[in-house]
Amino acid sequence: MRYHHVSYEKLAAFCIKVFEGYGFSSDQSRKITDVLLDADLCGRLRQNIRSW
């Protein structure tokens, strides 16, 4: 598998759009994204953003 470097800002913007597409408000989407990306950067998720 090949890895691609994506900036935090680009990944966050993408995640927010995905969550909004599922019907979450922009504020909810931002909060969900913040929690998931922060946990991923700390290595605290088993099913992290990289496994999507």
C-alpha cells in the first residue's frame, strides 16, 4: 500500500464535508473532525483516519 502525505488542513476540510454530507451541521462536523484527527495524531484510535 502506498501512503500519501496530506496536510492537516486539507484532511480536516475533507472530513468536514463528508460529515456534512451525512447530515451533520457544520459545527457538529467540525467538532467530530477535531476529535477524530486529534486522536489519530496522538495514536489513540484503533480504526483511525488512515484506515478509511
